[in-house]
Amino acid sequence: MIEQRMLPARFWLGVVATLIWWSLAMGVYFLALGRIGFGLAFAGIGTVILLLSIATRAPTKLEQRPVLLPSVWIMLAWFTIFTLVELWMVVTTSPTLGIRRTYMAIHEAGLILLVAFTIWQVAAFIRAKK
């Protein structure tokens, strides 16, 4: 049988914060570059996630629902891989494209911290339950 656990609200807060930071920051960045379509899409997604998480108190409600641990590991793997791909983009982006590496690096640093916090919350929770 696949193991199910109810994860703490801090984990869900990390997931929500990661998604908000990723989408809102990307939206603002694309808007600053003049790519209105991508900017509005990412900013809209981030705003919807932010408003839904505040209005519904999502981390607290999700804390009360059992989730499959393999699903959690897949999500954390996806966060990690996506963060590493963005890190690679920061390192290899040519300055001649008009993209400022400083903004990308700030966004990436925040993303790395949020993903690390989320992984740390799961690891601490699982260690405490053993």
C-alpha cells in the first residue's frame, strides 16, 4: 500500500510561496522586458495563487488532508529540476539579449531558498514521524 501522510502547514506554505514567487517574479520580469503576453499570463497566475491561498487559507486546509508521499516526492523533484534549469539559464544567458542577469540571479536565489525550505520541511516531518 502506498503511504499517505498529512503534511504540516509549513510545507504547504513553502509550496504556495514557491509557486507565487516563481510566477509573480516571472510576470514582472517579462512585463519589464516588454513581453506583455507572457508577463500578464505569469503575473495573473501568481495573483490567482496568492488570492486563493489567502482567501481559502490553503496551507491550513491542505494540512488536514492526507497526501500520497510519492506525489510529494514527484512535486519536489519537479521543483528541484525546474530550479536547476533556471539556474543554468542564469549562468548561460548572453548579456547581448537585453536580459539583466542581476534580476535573474535575484529571482533564482529566492527560488532556491524556497525550494530548499520546502524540501527541508518534508524531510524534518518525515524524520520526526520515524
